[in-house]
Amino acid sequence: MTHLLPTTPINTEADAVKASKASAIAIFIGVVVGVVGAVWMLMHPEIAQQAVAQASAANPESAGAAAGGAKVGVYLGYALIVVQAIFGFIQWRSPAKWIAILFLVLIGLGFLLTAATPLLAGMVPNAPVTPMWQVALSLVILVIQFVLHITGLKGIGKLEKLQLDAANSAY
């Protein structure tokens, strides 16, 4: 399990392979979080309906657009879970730096948006408020994913170096 920490030394190709898989594990954590959120939304559609009602309370004419936008958002969320799972499988089979970097950028964006959630909710009238425990849990999950992607990048870099050294020593 220590091979998932970025401070663990990587000395062999086996260690590098283990460390490179950390990036895929981080992606799969995101998939699990997305699936849990999707199942929760399917089991409790009244939460989404209440959020749409609160958001359109200030402007009742926009209620239809808000409901349509919410539905599009839900379907987009489902599609992104599938895309993320595909990236996870690709990263597991053939770790790539660009995938880890892409997800690090997305995690950085996630940090900003999650941390700004309470502030933004206070600025918009009648906006649904995300509970602080949910914001805190999201930030903890993002930190775990960030650390795993850093470990994955370290493992991928070491794996590439070891493979290049082995190929050069063959000549």
C-alpha cells in the first residue's frame, strides 16, 4: 500500500508499475463518487426538483428552462462518468503522463469550484445550499485523488526512464 504514496522511493520496474497505477486508482475513485452521486439522484429526484424550484423562484418564467437545464446536467453527468471510466481503464492498461496531467488540472478546477460553493451559494438568491460536510468530504476526496495522481506521474516517469535505460543498454 505504501507504493501509493508519492514519497515512497521507486527503485525497480515493478515499483514503477505499481506507482503508475495510482493515477488509474484516482480516476476510479472519481468514477465511484460519480456513480454514488448518480444513484443518489435517481433515488431522490425530489432534491433536484426542489433545487430547480428554488432557482426559478425569483423568475417563474424561467422554470421550464431551469428544469430542462437540470435534466441536461444530469445526463451530462452520466456521460462524464462513462468517459472517466474509459480513461481509468486506459490509464490502468497503459499509463500515460498526459492523462494524469489532465486529471490533475480537472482536480485543480474541482478544488476551486468546491471551495467556492458556499461563497457562490450566498451570492445567488434562492440558491440551494450545499451542506458543509459535503463540501469537506469533496475536498478530502480531491486531496486523495491529487496525491494519487502525483504518485502516478512519478511512477510513469520512472517507468519511462527505466525502459529507456534498458533499451539503450541493449545497444
